[in-house]
Amino acid sequence: MHTKKWSRPISYASPQTGEFKTIGSANEAIAVLREKWPVAKGRHLQDAQKICLEVLEGKRPPAEARRAFIAAAVEANLFVKEK
């Protein structure tokens, strides 16, 4: 599976620990969205999961997954730092 790396990684603050986690690809993003996301529902969460999968399938450019991940993070009230 291709990682579909982003042009610039982003970091978000983990609500459990306050530590920053860095995400740099659609592959990393989908893993976090599915397994470690602090909210279970949300329109942007669903969109981000769908878009990340489509990027991994080669149907969309990686930049769309990056934007969708940021929108999901904002929806979940996570602090995001762009690199």
C-alpha cells in the first residue's frame, strides 16, 4: 500500500496526553482516524476517512486527505500545528 505522503506534515495535540503527534500521509491519517480518534462521529471525520481511502486507491491527490484530516481535527477540537 502506498503511503501517499503529504507535501507538509501536520501535528495535532493528543487529548489524552497533550503530546503532539505528527501525521505526514494518508496512510498514517487513516490509521489515526480509525483507531485513535477522540470522537466517534462527525461529518468531517467521515469525510476524512472516505477521502483518505480514496487517496490510497489513487482516486484523489494527497493534498485532499491533508485538508480533510485538518477539518476533522478542527471538528474534534484538537489543536493543530502545520509544519
